[in-house]
Amino acid sequence: MYKTLITQKKIDNIFKNAKHQSEVVIALYREVFGSDYDNIRKLHGFPYASRVFNDYMFKKFIEFDKIHHPDIFAGGTWLNHGFSTAEIVNISFDSPWEVKWIDEKKIEWAENILEVANW
């Protein structure tokens, strides 16, 4: 299992330094998986976070999109690629800012670095 704290301050800094939504999503997944992120080919599912975390993320993505991507559905990137809300599957957290990846069997690992670079 992977678990990490991604604080509001960390989230705010990620958004502050990003020019595109994809940079934000990748930075958040890097927070969850650390250095292992570079060896992942595909994830089957999403990390789990609290409703507090996800509500904050939707707010941040909507604000970001209105500025950087005014012609798209604001918040859609988080809706499609964000984290699952943990209450749905009854997962508990030590903090509302904790994020967990529960099932390591749902990670497809790349066999080599070129495999990851080509997806």
C-alpha cells in the first residue's frame, strides 16, 4: 500500500507552478507513488482520498481551468483523472489530507524505462 500526506500548502504550490492541468495531475500522482512513479506503465483504478481532499481539489481545478483553460469544462480533468472518494468504499484516514493506493496488484510495472517513456 502507498500512502502519503498531500497538504493544502503542497497542493497550492503545485497549482502555482503549473501551466497545464496535466502537470498538476502528474505532480499529485508523483506525490502518491514517489520515485516508483517513473516505473509505472499503467494504473487500474485511482488513489483514494477523503471527501475534504477531493472537494478542495475540485475547487482548485475549477479556479485553475477558468484562468488557464477557459474554453473547457472547468474541473473536468480532476473528474476524469483525479482520486476516488474513500467514503464510497469505507476507507479510513489518519488525516483528511492523506491519500492511499490500496491494491498494488492494480499497478502494471514497466519492464524498462523506454516502455514508460512511450506511453
